[in-house]
Amino acid sequence: MAKTNLGKEFVFALAGNPNSGKTTLFNELTGSHYQVGNWAGVTVERKEGICKYVFHDHITHFDTHEHESEHKHDESHNHIRIVDLPGIYSLSPNSAEEVITRDYIIKEKPDLILNIVDATNLERNLYLTTQLAEMETPMVVALNMMDALEENGFSIDVEKLEEKIGIKTMPISASKGRGVQDLVTASLAVAANHEIGKYPVTYKPHTEKAVNEIKRAENLPRLCAVKLLENDSRLISNIQNSKTHEIIENENKIIRDMETYIAEERYRFIKSVVKASVSKTGPNRQAERTKKIDSVVNHPIFAIPIFIGIMFLIFQITFGAFGTMLSDGVDMLFNVYFADFVSSCLDKWSVAPFLSGLIVAGIISGVGGVVTFFPQIMLLFLFLSFLEDSGYMARTAFIMDKLFIKLGLSGKSFVPMIMGFGCSVPAIMSVRTLENERDRKLTLLLVPFMSCGAKMPVYAIFTAALFPEHAGAVTFSLYFLGILLGIISGLIFSKTFIKG
């Protein structure tokens, strides 16, 4: 490791695609010592923390709890502040998250970009890598999920990959903590020496000339110069130099669709990298298994009936005989046995009848009325969590895409709506991950139509009182009535004040 200035604080910015393991790596690097807030002006979460790995000159050790007191007052080691940037697929200004990431790198100038790449989806993840490399900031690629890649029957020649992209690349498994210490050591060395890798993607000679001329004229990173050629409205609005506008105009006369051309060149390069560095080592049993499951749950005809059947089964178990049995058991335990025990104790201690009635008939019975529904809430959340973690919710979003397009939304809006069945608060918070503002607003209005867990006790009371023999079916119909009203409202909203 290169010699660095003692006591210097380095800022590492974590950047990567959603679901690439970025948050897992952030938690591994910082432990539980991080601050959570929002980026200025937008409701997008901002997380910062201090790296729990401590480095002295030429000495590296992992800072465990037993070493905390030893280094508490020691300022001779290098601190690393980790900034977790929002998960994005590219640096095009299509969402608030992409704008935040690009603006942060340009304006705040972190010492290093730590690009987390999902090794199992290398081709998709490297698109962002090619853009980040053009930001002209020291950078290290963390090749995550290497263990999962091997289980899928593939391997990556890390040295060949590093040679092709021209950026320091470190294989890791963030969920298991493998390779993380080596990753931070290598990253600190790159940041300390301000090592900027080569530009992975090159364009036609006249395009390269235009990019370099814009860079010099505007003093911007290479990526911003490329984005100006793509007619990035956010960047162009800040350009005052008439020469730059002339360069952009001339280049767009030569290449009519510059944005498509740039994307094609990036993917052409990425495909060559994947071909050279990725090799198959055995059968991909997981992919074969997934393909068989997808052929059923994503079937063009049976997919939606299967989903309705699964949800009906969940509600029948939750609110039918099994869920009712559990609720009755809790009711008996709390409102009978526990209440009788407390009542007998109060009688033995000669407590005043008023106070005894307040405790037994008021507090215990009141709390018991709520606790009784806990088993059903627990079952519903358990089933929804299982569907989400198994990947079925993502598949349902895919099959719902055609239906949601008619509402003016994408299938991605289905996920916040399904979360709304659990709790409306996190569901509404998750709306911010949608790509455009119109989708976010419309989904935000529709989420409350989904019956959340807080409404479930109300449903349970009325169905138990009015429809005791068909409680599960009635509750199921109430949930789907909410969905139906949401669809109708979505159609009205999308054709009136949220057009698009």
C-alpha cells in the first residue's frame, strides 16, 4: 500500500445499480455507525458513515470492538467517510437519483468512486461503470457476488476484466465479508495516489475530437462533454459559450441520433469485455430451475389467475379456520387466563373494585382486543414477505406491466401497491424509486386504496360479527374491492389532472 498522509480523511462514494449489493457493502464497511437523512431538496435517502477499517502507514488491520478504545484518541490513522449514493442504472438525468449521483461527483469531488458491480449481471452493470470512468475521478470496481456467480456455473477472469476496462477491480462477496478488507486497502491506495483509469470506451475520431474540444472549452469531465453531445438539457442550459453550442450542433448533423450512437458504442465495448473475461464452468442449475418456474408463473394466460389464487389462499389461511384458531387461542390466553389471574391477584390484595375494574375490564380487555388480531397480522406479513423474498413479487410486476400501462403506469408501480397491503407508510416511501415524477405522483395516490395491516382488525371485527362462516372470502373481496377502486381512480386520474 502506498504511503499516505497521516490523519487524512478520505471520502469514498459508493455507486452502483439497484440490487447490486451496494447497501450490503455499505453496512459491512460502516457497521451500524452511520447517519441517515435526505439529499437536499429531494426525498431520496442519504446515508453516510465512517469506515470501520483503520489504516496506519504500511499497516492495515480490521478495527474490531476490542480495538475501539485503543484508537479512540489516535488521529494518526486515515479515516474513510463512506457516502452511499442512490442506486442507479446510468448517469442520464432521467430520475432524481441519477441527478443526485452525477451532481455529487461533479460538485463534491469525492476522493474515490467505489463502483459496486453485480458479477452475475455483468453486462447490465458495466454500462454505469463506463460512464463513471468518464467522470475523471479515481475509481475502483468492487466485483460483488462472486460466490453466486460460481454457483451459477460461471467464472470471471478478474485480471482480464481489469485489463479491458482499465480500472482496478477487486472480487468480493459483501454479504459474507469476503475480500472487503483487500478492497478497502486497494481503494485507499488508488485514492491516495489519485490514480485515474483510462477511458474504457472510445468513439469515432470526429466525435472524440468534439468531446475533447468541449472539455477544454467548458472545463468539464469527459462524461459531461459526452452528455452535451447527447443534448442533455440540464447541462446545456448552463452553457454560455457559443463555440460549444456550435460544436454540439455540427456533431449532431453528422450523427443524427447521438444518444443511441453513444449507447451502442458502450454496449459494443461491454459485450467484448464480457466475451473476453466470462467463461462457463458448469451447468447453471439455478437458471434452469428459474426458467421452469417462470414458464408457469409468467404464463401469458395463467399468470394472473395463479396470482389471484395465491392471494385467495393466503387470505383463506389468514382469516379462515387456521387464522381464527390462532386468534381464539391468543384471546383465551390473554382475555381469559391472564385476566382471571390478574383479577384473582387483585381480589387477594383487596384492591378497590373501581381500580380492579379499570385494570381488568379496561386495560387488559382493551389491549386484549388488539392483541387478538396479532396472529392474523403476523400471518399476512409472513406470507407477503415470503412472496417478496422468493422473487414472486418481481415476476408479478412483470406480468402486471400490460395492465398498468393502461393506467398510465409501469409494472414497477405494482410493487409499492403490493407493499401497501402490509403498511402504507413504507409503500408510499418506496414510490420514490420509480423513474419519473408522473409515475410517482399517480402511484402515491393509488397506494392508499390497498388495504394495509391497520385496516385488517376493522375488517376482522365486521366480518366476524356479520359473516362468521365466510370471513375469509368476505375479507378477500374487501381487499380486491380496494384494488378495483384503485384501478378506476387510476383511470380517472391519468385522463384528467395527471395526464401523460
